[in-house]
Amino acid sequence: MTLFVAICDDERAICANLESMLMSIFDKRNIKYELDVYYNGEDLCTKMKAGAVYNLIFLDIELAQSAVNGVGVGRLIRETHKNNIASIVYISWETKYSMQLFAVRPLDFLVKPLDYEMIEHVINTYQDIHGIWAKDFTYKIGHDIFKVQVKDIVYVQSVKRKLILYLSDGRQEEFYGALNEIYQEQLEKYDFLHIHASYIVNFDFIQAIKFDKVTLTTLPVSLPVSQRKRSEVRAAYCAILERRVI
């Protein structure tokens, strides 16, 4: 999983410092990320309107150089763009905005000047809520035990008695086992969906759920959703979306 992060603040020194701290934290934790910096709210909103998706947004409240302040940008994200998934972290020199921020449902509120511990705490909170990084999936080949990180599994396919892991870097790992068993014991708690007798898919790699199939964000394939599981899969997908709303 790649974490898509935006910083929006009209103070360039704040942006540079925050960008440096985030890069250090992500690199230390081996988190894949893409980071964009904006110096006014209009550019961020325009980019999101054009289709940019961010998991985590650090947003200055004042934005003195913008026609709309950070609270207004947050409302646009939530209400106009209908985006309830992005985690918004407000930053400000002031502490007086708590009631205005309530409707935007921020992940956190940080008072400047920012320091490394504050930012690391935010990343810890985000990781705790989404609960997938640094978790290992283990499997056996013969007498040997192997592991991969859960976040790197796109989907699992069952072919007769063999299971195939399809990983985000293009690798495939094969071993013997029961699909339902690994789902219940290891993957269900990390937001994988059991969409078919032969397939388990990682929620974070789902682009869309259609009537009888799931399309993926990283691979040019569609996975079938069995007829008897269609309502169950849709309900589980919506439940995960609702739970992840900050």
C-alpha cells in the first residue's frame, strides 16, 4: 500500500520542515508514500476535484494567502468532494478553532511550531486506526516458514489445494493450504474480503465493486464475486468504509 499525503500551508518553511519529518518517519518505517505540497487551498481543491486522492492531509487553518481558509477547504473535501476517507490533520499557531473543526472530523489538531514527536504521534494514530502496516502473514513450504507483510498482499487465489499470493510488487508466492482457514486465522481482521470460494482480496487494492466482479487498482485483472456472496461482500465493504471514516 502506498500512502498518499498532502501538505497545505502558505508558510514555505513550515512545509519544508513538515515534509522532511514525514519523509524521515516513512523511510524509517519502510512505508511507501507519495507526498505533494501546496501553498494555498485553491490548488489543493483543484487537484482533488481533478481526481487526486490523499489518505492523509496536513492542512493549515489560517491559509492567509488563500481565498478560503483551512476550515473551508476541509468542508469542501467532506461536503463538495464527498470525501469522508481522507484523514485531515489541522495545524495552526492558534488553539481557538475546536468547535469549527468538529464538522470536518479531523484526525488531529497540532499547534505550531511542529516537532518530530508531534508528527510521529500522528503517524502512530493513523497506523493504529488502519491497523495493517508491519503485520506479517506467515505460511509454510515443506518444513520452512516464510512471511510477507499483509499490506503487500493484493489478493489470494486458491487453485485445487494450492494457494497463490499475488503481491503488490508483482511477485507470486505459492504454498499448500486452505483459503478459508488463512482468511479466518490471518486475513479477515486486516480488512480482506472473501469474495469467492477461490479468492480473497485486500480492501486497499479494490478500485470498484461491480455486480459480479471486483476491479483492482494495481493489476489489470477483475476477480469474480460469487452469486451467494454478493450481498455479504457489499455489506462488508461498506462496513469497512464506515469504520475507516475519521
